[in-house]
Amino acid sequence: MPVKKIFITGATSGIGMITACELASAGNTIIATARSAESGKILSEYYKTNYAVGLGTIKILICDLSSFESIVVACNELKTQYNCIDTLINNAGVWNFTYKESKDKIEEILQVNVLAPLLINHLLFGLLVKSSEAKSIFAASGLHQGDVNFANLEFKKKFSGVKAYRQSKLEVILLCRLFSKKLENSNIGVYCEHPGFVSTKLGRNANWFANLFFRLMGITPQKGAKTLLFLANTPKINLTSGEYYYLNAVKRITRQSYDMSVAEKLLNTLKTYLAKYITSPSPIFN
């Protein structure tokens, strides 16, 4: 299997950590974002300890997804080091249970789960399009039911962590389907995946009962990473761009997640948050 250059967010714990290490062990070059040098060191040490015979490397790129400026700096740094990226794995996510704002004064779930990967895909489009096996993979969730609440997109009026997280995952799926259509004449495949109910740190801000439920009922990160690894490793010819994958197969899901008129409205709305940082054209925003 050819060596790939793979960019991944959310790789310092849980599913992302397993995914990064497994892909690196197969000989690929992994560029993993970390909010700090300390969290990056945790990933590096885990790989070194548990994948002693790994054939590839993991390189840490400091990037705070709750800051657009940090994302721009990290992507610009990446572009000075590489002239091509084969795969973007948009894995990072947060689930807050009280209202919290990002460094850009935006509700944090919306920024980290939706706006950050949107900006990254725009900024790195020029590197991704140079790969013949280009893929952009988004971490979605089975918790995506309902509609997009455009009147209260950040849930500032009445915050609900469950509703904000659910909506962010529906938005990710809608954007995945929309990007697939926008990029159908390019060489880029776009996919989203549901890892299952996984025991990770995602619910660390929940109450004690929810945390206990996550730990006792969730599957291991190793099992949760399987569909993500399947999408990263499977040739594009055997995948369907724009689809939602679960247990390594396309799954038909909610009616709302196929509504491209809502997806277009969503993208136009999200563009207003990112206007300052969209300084060059890309098909994602055309």
C-alpha cells in the first residue's frame, strides 16, 4: 500500500489516537494537531510505547481548534512543509453541557465540531486536490436527529448541550453531502462516519451519571476506530462519496440529512463566521 500523508484532528486521545497510531504503524506519515506540546507528547509517547515496530511517523502540529487564528497559522505551517496531503480526517469534537464560548466568542461546539473542519478543508484544499486518492473524512454521530435551528444556531437563547451536539453532527453530515456534490468533478472523495457509542473523554463535562454511562456502556476506542480506519484505507473506487458510513457500510439515515437546500443555507450561514479567513477561492465556498 502506498505511503500516504494524512492530516488528523483530535488525535491526542480516544478514537483519534488509535486511528493515528494504526495508520502510522502501516507506514504512513501522520500530521496530528494538538492543542499543546504536552498533549502532543502524550500521542507521541503512546505511539512509541504501543507501536514499537511501527513503520511510519507521527508529527505534531500545534493547533487550537477553538481559535481561527490558530487554525490559519497551523495550516500555513503545514503548507510550507508539504506540497500534497492525501487524506484529511476531521475527527476532533467537543460536547459541553454548559454554555461555553471559543476564543472567537462563538459557542464552542459549533466552532470546534463544524466551523473548524470547514475552515481547515478550505485552507488545505490546494494540498488535498494534488493527491490522486484524496479523501476528506468527517466524524459524525448517530445522534443527528432533528432539524437545524437557524434562529438559534449557537443555542445562546436557551443552551442545551445535547441539542447543540446533536445539531453539530447533523450539520457535519449535511456539509459532507454538499461538499461531495461541489467536488464531484474533482479527485476528492468526501465521507462521514459514525463510530458507534464509544467510551472516550467526549462526555467528560457531563454529570457523574452520564460519565459512568459512557464508561460502562461504550465500546472501546479500538472498536470505535474501525469505520474511520476502513474509510482511510479503502480505495476510493470502493467507496461512495457523500455517504454516511457505519460498521464499514453505507447507512441510510434521517430525511433531514439529505436536504441539500438546508445544506446550502447552512453553508451560506457558516460563511459569515469565516468571512475574514476566506481570502482565496476554493470550490467548497463557490
